[in-house]
Amino acid sequence: MLKNNIEKQREKMIAAAKMYGYSSKLTVKYSQELDKMLNVVLFENNTGHEKIS
């Protein structure tokens, strides 16, 4: 489920970048949200916590 959310967030970020530019507030917001999701995955993978499917 997290993988699907990550992919959806990535797509939103790319769409925003294409429409408004890489440094727009919306693109940066989506990028930061994506970073948080990816950090969760990295934490889980590095600490042996529950893996995502």
C-alpha cells in the first residue's frame, strides 16, 4: 500500500513540475511529502521493522 502511495505522490510531483516548474511551491510541497514517504521506507528497511509489500 505504501508503494502505491509513493508512486501516486511521485506522479503528482512530476505533473506539478511539468505544469508549474520545478521550483514552484506546489512541486516542492509534493517533493517534500514524497521524501517523507521514502524516509519511512528506508527506516523500515534499515531497522528491520515491518516491510512494505
